[in-house]
Amino acid sequence: MNDRLSYEEKKELPDSVFGLPERREYPMPDAAHVRAAEAYFRYCPEELRPKLAKAILARAAEFGVDVKSPEILSYSQE
């Protein structure tokens, strides 16, 4: 699977696979999307970054993705 979801595919996903479930942003149903969320982290609003960083690391652990971003690792400590 690539890291692009159609509107219909995204609509079918449970809230639990989103980095920001209340906004249904940063979907991470698989390893490719975890990497995409890591790549797009810089676009996340500042006040939501700690929450998203923790979600990325949790999903990365599930899929065996090694998160290398120092920014995400730093925000996850907040």
C-alpha cells in the first residue's frame, strides 16, 4: 500500500488509527503511513505536536518502524 488514502478509504478508518483522532488527521493504518506522518509532522500545529509525536511513536512500535526524527523524539518527552 502506498501512503495515499482516498477520501473513501480514510472515511472507513477508525479514529484510533489517526495521530490526531479528534481532527481525523495523520492516519496511520500501516507502516507506510507511519513514515508519512513522520514526514508531515512539521505541518502539525505547535500545541498538538506532543500528542502527535506520542501517537507516531506508539503506531511505529506496532509496525516495527524506527522513528529517527529528533524533533518527534523530543516532543514525545513533553
